Amino acid sequence: MLDKFKKPYDPTEVEGPLYKKWEESGYFNPDNLPGECTEPYTIIMPPPNANGSLHVGHALFVTLQDLLIRFKRMQGYKTLWLPGMDHAGFETQIVYEKKLEKEGRSRFKMEREEFYKETLAFTLENKKFTEGQLRQLGASCDWSREKFTLDPDIIKTVYDTFKKLYDDGLVYRGVRPVNWSTKYQTSLSDLETRAVERKDPLYYLKYGPFVLATVRPETKFGDTAVAVNPNDSRYKEWVGKEIEFDGLIGRVKLKVIADEYVDPEFGTGVVKITPAHDPNDFEVAQRHNLPAVEVIDRYGRLTEKCGKYAGMKVMEARAAVAKDLAEKGLVEKVDAEYTHTVLVNYKNENDVLEPRILPQWFVKMAPLADLARTAVEDGRVHFVSEQYRKIFFHWLEQLRDWNISRQIVWGIPIPAWFRPKTAQEGASEEMYIGEKPPGEGWVRDTDTFDTWFSSGQWPFAALGYPDSPDFKNHYPTSVMETGHDILFFWVMRMIMLGLYRTGEVPFRDVYLHGLVRDAQKQKMSKSKGNVINPLDVAEKYGTDALRMALLIGNTPGTDMALAEDKIRSYKHFANKLWNVARFVLENTDQGNALSPGSQGLALVAKDQECQAQFDALATDITHDLEEYRIYLAAEKIYHYLWDEFAANILEESKSILKTGTPEEVASRKRLLMSVLSGSLKLLHPFMPFITEEIWGSIPGTKELLMVAPWPQVRE
């Protein structure tokens, strides 16, 4: 049994067979756990996108969640870690469109059904691949309960939620400005945008008696008013009047209005109002009953309303309009280096978004935000990091109604139907909400749901709300562990929708981890060549080494640096543990292997001190894990095993075992085995593979380490 310890630890020989043994044991399933497990401990896995391989951020969440599950499983909880995969609507469509581009194809030349079927096949193939990667990282989740966000029961729950929101007046179809991607031909919610700073010319244009400043002269064909601040004495006499002046394609007539929105300090204190292409201007137009004239189409080209500029892309038109205005003497001056912000697609900074007015489905956020705010204030939802609790409240105050419509093919179709009304009925169309139309003549809404709308229902939907035993036994879940970068996209919405549908919070605790960056704290990217592929380094150094590298030094909510050298160092630690185990197993009585001094067999005074030191460590680590001080727990067990057990206790044992009295030798052997077996238990959630492999070599271990009882804690 000890022959394997004669060569260095080789994770490539151990990890695959061990994971298979774990999976075949059935212990990933809470219903199969030994003993009297009754109190549930549940984590719903944040579903990775089924459109590519796992990155190092995924490896971090797998490590953290697997650690918590293994810890609680050993403590005797009925642990369920429910895995799943996300169809990831917009993001997957982007990935698949890029694939089509490489093949010389385009989704715009495909039928919707053809594109959907191809994307589904692509996603399901990736899904299987990703499941294998999760196994490679040691994820002890219950694969028998795995869910996919396009499973029929998940879709039904999403439809039921939409219908309930609609019936309760919390969903409405509104014509409002949306953030439009001309590149991907869909709208994006406010949270899917990013404001970036850039420099553009600021043009001071002559509008009859006024001069006004704008960075977007190409939108002037959609102007429906000019506005001033009501308290600006410079322009009071003009308010309510109409101005008329020469434009580029004929005479222009605009009304002068007064509105608090106008900043008298910006430019000259006069602004043009272009409701169809600026969300603030749209709000002004609503207050003043102004029309909205669209002059930029869905492809980012000027429309036929723009005369000779029709068909030009925005930047081309901007240059042409500015040039022609200057030639007509209608440009007073230009600030060539004006710094301002523009909204871009959060996934692609080159995709500058255009405001467009479209009929879309919106969720009223204020009532849902009140539910979430109260749940956090009264402690039903607890943020591990106070910093993110404050940020959560700040974001609740900033929320606008949520646009959940997406003009994409891949995703869950919105269950809305329209039918034209007759002239006698006095309305343009009637609408029906439901999976199937109520009769003939109905046309389905072609939009799909924002992915975050379905993902926001993940905890209760994945557990089979409302009637399944899993929902009744495991909801609310114990903790939501995920990245701080999706607090707003996902965590906030899960709390809102979970409370709205079930009346209970979806999880008790929120643990947010930071981003994983390179050694210089730079963001990892393929273009920089600094990406660490977690599966590659796991293959090279062992999954346990990767896990420890991700845990030590990783404080909640804070970005961490990761270098390959760090991972390599924990491979050395694994080898140290392997050699420690070899020494203990070679120098102890195999027949009395699991008889620690704390269970009644005598230890000499010195060994009692060592045992007490270990018991105190076990207590500390337990408390750290229960309080989510995972990084501290990892550091403590690492330093104890390396600096105390290996460097001091083992070295001291060599002479005791050779020259000690029979009582001292027997005591030391019991101590060594006690500390080794206890250390393997403490370390198992962090480094599951090597600890399980060593555990299996200890005589008298009948059960797998993954279900061995956690060390007793001193009060």
C-alpha cells in the first residue's frame, strides 16, 4: 500500500480515477449521504455560459463553492450543489456569429429557425465540454440534478413570471429610447453598457439668433426644438417663440422651450432637442409634447429625411455635415479636443451604441427594488463584504425600468402575441400574453428575453418551483457565491425576482469574489498574452495546486494577482504533504492507525501539547470557514503543515522514534497519525485530490474522506 509513496506525487495519475470514484459513490447527491443528514446546505452554481471553455475566473468560483460544499458535507449537512449551464443569449449569439464570419457566412442570410438550430447544436456541444472541465476542477456537484436555462421547465417558470409581472402591472410595453447596437442589431439594458471617455470636436453651430454647442451635428435633421434653462435671463424673451433659419436641406423652424434639464453653463446655454437620438432629449420632449423624428436607422445610417446625407454612416455623416455647415458660415467655432463620454457595448468597446426609440418590454423596477432593499436591511440577505452592501443600496437608488427585450434569435422567445384590430374597434392592435396564441390571426413577438431575466430566476427555477421536493427542502439556498462584477446584472435581480415569485429570499448569504488578474495586476487578455488557462496549469501542476493558488491571498470582493510561479509553489506543497504522509505511514503502527490521543489513548505531556495545538487550529479553521474567511483558513493549514508539522514535529519525531522510551514512541506514533488524519480532513476542502489519495492509504479508513466527519471543534 505504501509503494506509491516511493515516487513523487503525480496528480495526472490520481485525479481522473479519484473523481470517478467520488461520482460513482453517489455522495454528490444529498439523498445518498451517510448518517442522519437532515439540515440542508445548498448552493446553486452560477451557470457558466455554454459557448466556450472555462477561464480562470470560473476556476475560482468552482474552487470556492466546492470548498464550502465539501466543508459542510463533512460537517454532516445535507449538501446540494446544483450545477447548470446558461444559454447566454446575446453573448452566445455573438460567439456563434463570429464563427459564421470565419466560415464566410452570416446569420442575416439564414432563416431564424436554421440559425437557432445551429446555435443550439453548437451550445450543446460546448455544454458537454464544459461539464468535463468542471469535473477536472474537482467540482463535487450533483450531476443528476443538472439544469440548463433552456430546459422546458425553466422556460415555463420564466413564462409564468412574465405573465404574473404583466398581470400585476409590473411589465409594460413602452416606446422609449433604448441602447441600440448597430453592430449586433439588438438593444441592450443600461447595465450592459459602459461609459467610456473620448475626445471629439465640439461644434458651435448657428441656429438663427442662437449659437449652440453639440458633438453630434449629424442629428440636426431630427431636431424638434431648441431649449434654454427657465432661469437663464439671457434667453427669457425667446421662450415660447419660434425661430426660423437656413439649414443644409432647406429652411428650419423650431420652437424655443424652457426646461430645467438645460445646463446654462454648458456651451452657450442653448441646446438642440433631438428626441429620437438622445434619451435626455426624449424626456424633455415628453414633458413638452414634442414629436420624435428618427434620422438614424437600425444600421447606423442616416435616413431619407436627411437629403443628400441619406445612407451615410454616422461618423461619415458627421464629417460631411460639419464641412457643409462651415462652408455655409453656420459654424462659429470648434473645440477640437472636447472630452466627453459615450455609451458602448460592455462586451465590445468599438460598438458605440445609438439611442433609438423602439417598442420594447420593460419591467417596473421601483416596486421590486423596495422588496430587495427591505430584505437586505432586515438581514434576510447578508453580504459578506459590507463594501458591496453599500454599493448594492447605491445601485438600487439609480435603477431605471429594465428593458428585457432583445432583438436576437438565440434565447427564450417572449410569449407575447399581436393581432391587428379592425377600424371599428378603434385601436391599432390587440395583445395577448401566453405561450400559445388564443386563436387565429395572431403574430408572435419576434424578440427574446434578456438573458438576465431568465438567469434572475435561476435559484427557484432550477429547484423546481413551486411544487418539487427540492424546492421545498433546499429553498432558500445557503449562499450565492459569484463575481462582484455581476452584482448588478445578476445578484440584485435574483433577490428581486426571488422575493417577487416565492415570497422568500433566494439565498441567505452573498459572497462576492474579485477578478483574477496577472502577476502585475493587469487584466488577463489574449491580446496581452497574459492569460492563464486553468485546465492547462491544472494538468501541469495538479488541480490542488491551482486551487490553493486561487485561495491563498484572495480576500472577498478584492481582485487578486495570479502567476504561474504561485501555482508551481503549491505543487511543491503537495509534494511536501506526500512526503509527510509517507514518513507517518512508514513509522506508525498500522493496526492502530486512527486512534488519536484525544479519543482516550494516552499521550505524553509533550504530545498532549502538540495535540492541543492541532485542536486549536481545527477550531480556528472551522470558525474561519463559517465566517467566509477562506483565505485565512487556507493560510493557517498551509503554514501549520509546512512550518510546524513537517519542520518541527516530524523532525523531532525522528529522534523520539529512535531513542525514546516505549511510552514516548507509542505516544508519538499516535500523535503523528492523529495529526495526519486530522490535517487531511482540514485540508480536504482546499486540496481534495491529494488528501483523498493519502486517506485511502491509511488502514482502517472505510469511508471516503469526502464524507469523513469534520474534526471536533472546541467551544
